[in-house]
Amino acid sequence: MIRLHHCPQTRSMRSLWLLHELGIPFEVITYPFDKTLRSEAFLALNPAGRVPALELDGTVLFETGAITEILCERFSPDTLGRASDHGERAQWLVWVHFAETISQHSAALTQQHVALREDHMRSPIVMKLEAARIAKCYAALETRLQGREYLLDGGFSAADVSVGQAVYMARHFARVPAASALERWYARISARPAFLASLPGGAALFKQAFFEPWPLD
């Protein structure tokens, strides 16, 4: 039995997309992005009070990188994953976990634009700095994607899922450069049926497509 505990438009979308790519039976329990995640029942699943939590045959997993590694090792070690003796294993791990580098900046901006409800709580400086840091991540991806359709030469993998979900979130705060290798890659992966299946329904965290930084004056 596989059960994913999920909030739309959060890091748990990464695990949801991967489960759809794997094509295995699973159940989703969806939560609002609120204090429900601090309940005693949920903290028993993830002691940090965050999503995702993944129940897998009686074991509860959390942290998207760990979930990605475990699911791929078990269900798709040589297609979506890269086995420990595979020549692309090191790069697969690098890009699976690079997703968190992007996501930490998106999380900071989500706090600024969404979680902080009063304008006086928001910091224009933090907004501009974090958006610039996302742009630096985009530049790293642009370099990697030169001459490649996917992040690994061997083809589409969970590395593209992890980073693709992070870019999906980041696009709400920093625009992907037009006519770039990154833009073409994102269009390619975001057209996949499993990506589309992981998108939020009516309960979206972000209420608009793009958030402009607050002005400094």
C-alpha cells in the first residue's frame, strides 16, 4: 500500500508527479496548507509538520529526495532512477537534490507573498534577493541543458521530475528566460501526462500566475 500525504503546489507535488510517472497504484490524502499539518495525527507521520509524508508498506517516509531515491530504487532503478553502478548515478543524485536548492528560494518567496498577509510584514529586499537567487539557479540549468533534451544524457528521469517541479514553483516568482534551453526543456516535461495529473485542482496555494516583487519605495 502506498499513500501520499499532499498539499497542492508544495514540494509534495514532486512525489505526486513521480508516482504518476511510475504508474503504480497509490492513494492521495490532500490537506489544506494550514495548521492541520501541526496536528498530533500529522506530526506522527512527519515530525516537522510538513508535506510530503509517504506511507510505503507500513513505513512512513518524508523528505522528497529520500522518497525519490527509495521509489526509484524499488520501482524503476534503470529508467526513472539510476542504479548505484550506473554511469549516470552521480549526476542523477546531483540533479535530484539540486531541486531543493531552487525550492528553498521559492519557499522564502511563498512566505513573503502568500503566508505573510499584511503588507508591512513583507520585505522588498528579501523578495528581490530570493528572485535573483532563483535566476542564478536558472542559469545553472541553462548551462546543463545545452545540447540536451533532459538533464541526463540517458533520457528523462526522476531528476527531471524533481527539478521540473522546483521550476514549476519558481516560475511564480522569477520568469524562465524566453527562447532558452531551459524554456524548451520545461515545455517538454510539463506536457507529460504525469505532470498534468499532479497539478492542483481547485485548492491552489498560489492564487495568481506570477508575483511581482514589492517596490522598495
